Amino acid sequence: MVAIALPGVGGLGGFAGAMTALGIDASHGLMRPELLIAPVALLVLIGLRDKTVFLAARGEQYLPPMLAFAILPMIFGDHGFENMIIALKLVIGVVWLGAGLSKCNHHFTMVIPPMVSNSPLVPGSWFKKLQYKNFSEDMRPSGIARFMAHGPGVVVEIIAPLILLFSTSRTVTVVAAVFMCLYHLFIISTFPLAVPLEWNLLFGYTAIFLFIGFPADSGYALWDMSPAWLAILITAGLAFFPVLGNLRPDKVSFLPSMRQYAGNWATALWTFAPGAEEKLNRVTRSAPNQIDQFIAAGYPPLWAEITLQMTIGWRSLHSQGRGLFSVLLATLPDIDRRTVREAEFLCNSIIGFNFGDGHLHNEDMIRAVQDEARFEPGECVIVWVESQPVHKKTQAYKVIDAALGVVEEGTWNVHEVVETQPWLPDGPAPHTPTWSTIRTSTPSDDRPVVGA
């Protein structure tokens, strides 16, 4: 707010003349670059204290532009403004390309059907049903869903940004920019779960502002950056966390990894023995249990429960849901008596935020919850899974007893999981425990017993 409110400085370079010719007062110039250093530093510091605040602030999206606003005009003088605009093009280009490349997997195909099914702006149910091979009988993605995922969903999100970054034809640039704007508007129209729609609005606007407002043939091409090596340095810096995060998803959130809504998420399901869920209300938290919120709002208890069950039904339509429930079925002989909750919604009521990132409700949060909830062994059992690394065919899961800690680790093959039906009619999908303290058997039930 201070940087916005204080008088600006010069530094618009050749763009000042163009603004004046259009009747726009260019005398205010840019906001003072040095004033942006403080919010950048403070966001990094608070992120070290609380990763939730950093992710909620979209640090991976907004910190690079803020750094460009702060550093490039100060260092490069007359070329500072042009360098800043080109750097912003690189930022948005890397985000688009990272998101497009991250959708080249088995997971994203399974994202499309529930996303389209959930859209209030898709007319009629017939098109929504076409997203599935045979609606209600075979709920795997149809050919249409696969085309939407890997046609407009992947190819275009890679090709259009490359055109915008390298095209010197104004006509081609306008077409690509308008297309990306429409692409973001389509995403907004589906109201996808846990998606920051403000981000889609901003990037749609930015596509028009940057690539049409500052065309490549007017001195704002990537190769116009001065010095030339700066473009390479910025690109390498922007690519660092996407590359690391896709190789080691356990070290980097899926957001800096640029896997926005690619379906390849860390996530979890929580299960409670009868009556144990109530212990969560002992925890210092942002809101009561959601089941209690629904009942307080006037829902009959049965309908409150059905409403929450819809969230795990939604999870089952995605690849991770099939894997998570497979592990639960193989691990908990009393699963039918337990209450099962989607971790993202549960995370909302505990810390007030989730963003679809399982790292926000991993073992750290579970330990903090257990400090106050004081579950007994077996009362609260969680299956938590990490995102799939780009170079592996498997995802790594953990079974966590809130009272005992991690009691099993293992993997499942993503291809095998996505070929099953959401309700697992043939039993648990194949998964392989690599370490376990719970895989014991009894004569009456060959499934393992947690807490044995």
C-alpha cells in the first residue's frame, strides 16, 4: 500500500512517448522500485514461519514479478522498463508451460470428467455424461474427456504460450493471446474445486496486456533483453523449483512445481473409529467439525453426513481416491464402521485453508492435532499419498495412526489405479507395502489390523 500510494518515479523508457501519444499522463512513471523490497522480504520471512500464508499469498506466482519490478528498473536504468516487461513475459510463459507439461500424465485425464460434471455453466446433463465411458456403469474417462485433457488441456497450453513468447507477427500474437484469455475464462466457468479463480482472471488480463500491449516487434521480444544473458538467467531461475518439484515432490509444494490442477496432488483421507471424530473439537482451530457446522445450520444429521460423503465421492473420481481407498480397505478391517473424511475439507476447519496441497495436512499437522485431540491408537488412521515424481510410475503412500505415527509406507502403480472403477468393485487396487508394522493376519480375516 505504501508503494502504491507514494509518488512514482520515471523509468518508462520509450513507452512514455507512446502513452503520451495516446493521451495518457505518463508523468507519474513507475512506483518506486526500492519500496517493493520490503514486501518481498517480509513475505519470504513469514513463509519461513508459516507455509500456509506463503502459499495463500501465491508466493510462487507473485514474488517473481515483484522482484522484477524492484530489481530491474534499479539496476538497468534506461533498459529497466523494457527488461521488466520481458521478464514478466518469461514469468507468465514459464507458468503456462509448466502447467501444460505437468498435465502430460494419467492423472489429468481423470480431472476433466468431475470438473465438467461440476460446472453450473455446462448446459444439460448429456454432455456431462459423455465425459465417462458408460455413465453410472463405467466411470473411467471417455474418449471425449481424454481429448479435452490432452487436446485443449495440454497441447494448447504449451503451443499458445510458445507462440506468444516467440512470435513477431501481431496477428498471430493477438490470436494466441485471445485464445489464452478464453482458456482461462473456460476454467473459471467450470468453478473447479479449490482453484484460485482470481489467478485465472489476472492471467487472462495479463495475456492481453503484456503480449498485445507490448508486442515483440516493438522492442519487447525475449531477444531484446539487455544484456542478452539476463533472459537465460531469469529463465533458469524460474525453472528451478518446477524442475526440483517434479523430481522431488516431497520437497516442493505442487504450486511452485507448476502443477496447477494437473491432478497430480499430495492428498489424504482421514478415518475415525465411532465417536472419535468428536475429539477434533478439542483442538485449537479455525472452525468446528464440518458435520457439526451443517447440523448447527439446520441440516438433519443424515443429510449433513451425505453432504460430506459427496467430497470423498469426488475424491474417488480421481486417481488418488482409488489408491487411498484401496489402502484403507486393505488396512482397516472395520472400515465400514468408520467415519471417512476428505483431508482437504478437514484441513479447512483446522487451519482455515487447504488449496488442494497435501503438504498442508501432512505428518506435521497430524502431530499438532494429536497434541490436543489425544486420540487412542486406532481411533484416527490416515492414509496420505505424495504426488507422482515425473520419472517414476508410482506414488508413495503412508498409513499414519495419529497416536502412533507412521505405521506403514508403500507405493502403488498409477496406471493400475486409474484403470479401476471409483467404487473398487474388484477389491483394492494393487499396492505394495515397503515397510509396515501392521501387516498381520488373523484366521478369520486376512486383512491387516491397525494397532495390533
